[in-house]
Amino acid sequence: DGSDSTYGYAELYRHALRTLDFLQSHGVMPGQRVVLQIQSSERQIEVFWACVLGGIIPILLPKVASWIRDSDAARKLEGVTRVLGGPLILVDADQAQAYADGVPRPVVANACPWLIDDPAAGDESAARQHEAQPDDLAYLQFSSGSTGLPKGVRLTHRNVVCNVREIAETSQTQASETSLSWMPYYHDMGLIAFHLVPVYRGMDQIKLDAADFIADPLYWLKQISRHRAAIISSPNFGLQHALDRIKAEDLAGLDLSCIRILCNGAEPISANVMRRFSDLLAVAGFNRQAMFPVYGMAEACVAVTFSPL
């Protein structure tokens, strides 16, 4: 709706400490697995950092919106909780009654305890931070599970920092630049490439909801122009979606010359789609050399190969 929620890294740190105290007050201990069933991207990242600061192991998954019918999100939650042997599930308040009634039967069957999230709870000064070692587990990143049970990739602090540093150096990102992404945080490109890399560089970062992009890809381009975002991303289907929904005349008044890198990865890449997308956006100043094909896999954190700049 055009409204923004903005805060700095220091405030994110304080929110994370407050959330860590909330988790610790409910008995959550270092090494414990916590599956996030949280809708808000802002809240997801607060809980993620709370877990990392406390030595707790977060698992970010898409939220199951409804238990009335089957869904990919429900199947993935069932598979992950089965693999992990009944981890704690942190649940949005709007799901409290469903969980209390035992409606998420796969979760119940997998003997998962759950905790209703309370973003206002906790005392940042009371949080007990965990002194992590480089080869300690930082978090678990789950594959899609499209060919069987979801597989959890064990990412250590060293794994993540190494890949983050390599991404930042290879893409030559700078603190003065702004990144913008609609990729969800439960996706490795959304979390590592478009949250942790900007944290590492001290960049401004803009996060849009994927649903807003799907509903109106022109909104994505308007926000890039508005925030002068230099580093952006989209899988191939996102570029095709923009081509299907946007006409050249829709781009009047937009200045996309700010884009230095458009990371195109996460699924097979079509050179034809890249060319057509670059042609469409040329009227708004998009430099086709900003198109940046990349390849990654969850087993390598995210990035494996980048094109030359």
C-alpha cells in the first residue's frame, strides 16, 4: 500500500536481543532447533538473529496459511518436522487456536511442541548471548523437497561468512549502494545474498513481499527507481512475469539507470527472456550489462558461480 517500515541495524540488534530473551524465558536452549511459521519478513529476520545470537538453530520455512486444504507449505513443514524429529515451532498469534485444537495434524503426529510468538515480549538487557565458534552450526537451510523428503543443509558460521565474503567481493558491492529484493527469506538468495551480504557491507537494504511483486511487477520497478537500488535480483520466471504484465508505456517516469547488477539465478536461465527484458527496460535507462547470470545451490550456502562483471 506504499507504506514503509524502516529501521537501522542497531535497532534490529535490540529487537533480536529482546526476542532472544523471550525464547530463553520459555526454555529454548542453545542447539535447539526452532522452525519459524512467521508471516512478516520483518519479524522473520528478528527471530533469525535472535536465534543466531543465542546459539539456537533457526529453520525458515514458508508459513502454512491454512490447514483446510493441502499445500506445498504444509507438506514441507511436515517433511522438515519429521526429519528433525519434533523441533519447536514458533507460530504467529493468528494460528494459536488451530495449534491449540491440534488442527495441524502432521505437526502433532511428529510430536512438535509449539510456542506462540509475541513480538512485544522480552527484555533485551536480560538476553544471554552465546559465544559461537566458527565451525558451530549457525542454521539449517532446507532444500525444496521436490524429489523426496526435504534435506537439511548444515551451515556453520564459517560456511556462511566465507560465502558472504566471496559474494561481496566478486560482485564488488559497496556500503554506499542499496540492495532491493522480493525474494523470501526462506530462500537462500533472499536470506544470504540479499540480507547477509548487505549486513556484511553495511548497505541499505529494501525488502518487498513476494506477493506484491507477483500482483504487480511494475511496483517492483517503481521501488527500484524510488530507492535508487543498485543491486537487485529475479529468477527467470520473474523476468518473464514482468514481460507478461508490463508495457513500454508503463515505464514513463521511471529511471532504472541506477541498477548495476540484476542477479538472475535460482532456476534455469533463458537468454531470450534476458534479451527481451533488457530491451523492454531500455526505455527507462536499464543498462543491459547489468544482467548478471548466477548459479547457486543450498549445499554451498548459495553462490557457486557468478558471471564476470
